Amino acid sequence: MDPFVSTQWLAEHIDDPEIIVVDGTWYLPDAGRNARAEFEAGHIPGAVFFDIDAIADTSGGLPHMLPEPEIFARMAGALGIASDRTIVVYDEHGLFSAPRVWWSLRTMGAGDVRILSGGGPKWRLEGHPLEQGPSRAEPARFDASFDATAIAAFDAVRAASGDGSAQILDARPAPRFAGEAPEPRPGLRSGHIPASSNLPFTQLIADGKLKPAGELSKAFSALGIDRDRPVITTCGSGVTAAVLTLALAVTGARAVALYDGSWAEWGARVDPDAGSGSAQ
């Protein structure tokens, strides 16, 4: 299934009650921007705002971790997201946080989730209509069916780092991966998970869209990533790791898990066997 739909396709189906449009815009903590306020200032007609910081398990102190399936189902349903509809996700970057929402919905059991190619910027550039104010969708039923294989927990990542049972691929910018630039979260050490490889997510995107599958395949092959073997994607807090997950899916990889805690968890751990986190 092609994970993308075009802006033209969405414009032609914008009034279809079987389609739910979801704005998944999110900004890094140091960006100084309010995604919800920007949504209310102007969004694709009928869209609902999916706040990844709110639809989350906040009990452990880590940012936007997936909540329990029943909690996710209740919160998604309250937004008007039904698991049996076609869900089209976009963000106002072009392609940045929408893959995280795509991954979250699929992991929790939604069967048909697409991403708007080019996102909000392309929709606006083409002069398609916008509406203002909060979303006004009626509550819907979201039946959760959790896919545990889509998530890698700390212990699984630690094991893979030590024994190579899975390839670990980090989406952060190279300076952060190398420990040469600070993390955007105050107090978090710099570096990367031992034995991981770095593929900045920006290298997979052009003009707010995912690059063609052939170019993606070359990028993975250049790092020695074997898409027939398990892959764990990671980043700063589990958002742009989903861009790697999406790109791997497009190129035919099947055994892909996302490390939900990502560097926000790994970099904060003090376990002696958690790795130093420095460039290795």
C-alpha cells in the first residue's frame, strides 16, 4: 500500500465522510512555536489536531511515549479518529512529525493510514482552502489492536547494541550523533548508542517529500543496512525515527521497530551497561 496521497487527491475527497484528516505538526522544544495555536490559525478543512505530547504516557518523564492501547483508543476516538476509516496525516513542515503520527496510528491498529505528500506547505502553496478555529469533529470509535513488534524497548536496544541482533539506525543530525552538538533537551548528555549508525532524516527528504524509493535504497545500502535483517530506528525522542521507519517500509523492509524512548531515554540512563553514549 502506497503510504502517500497527493494534495490533489485530498482536495477531491475533502468532503468524503470516510476520510479523516489529521494535523500531526510538532516542533522541537527549542523552536519557540505552538503547533496547536498555529492549527487554530489555519488548517486543512475538517482536520483534527493530534498532539503527540498529549496523546502520550507521561508517567515516566519521557516525552510523547505511546500510551497504553486503551488510553490511546479513548483519546484518538475523542478527537474523531476512527480506526476503520482512511486517515490522512500531514504536518506543516512538509515531512517531519507526520510519520510519527502515521506510525502511532498503525501501531495501535488503524488499517489505512496515509501521509499527505508535501504536507501543509504544498496544500497552501497550491491555494487549497483553509479553515480556522479548533477542530469540530464528532467523537468516533477507535478499536485498538496493538502491534508490539513495532516498538523496541530499552532492554532490546541494549541487547542489539551488544550482540548485533538488530541494526540500530539514528535519524538525528550528524553533529548531535557524534556528540559535537548539544541536545535540545537541557541536561541531556550528547553522543549515540554504541554500535548504531547515523542517517540524518533530512537526507531522505527533498522539497518536503520523501525521496524516490531507489534513492532511499541507496542511502540505506551506503551504510550497510541490510533490509532483510531487523532494524531499530531511533532519534532524539522517537519523532524523526519514524521518518526512517517510513523510508524503510517504502523500500520493502519488514522487521522494523522504533525505539520509543530514543536518546531522551538512553542519554539519561546511568546504568553501567547502557553505554557511555559518546561517539564510538
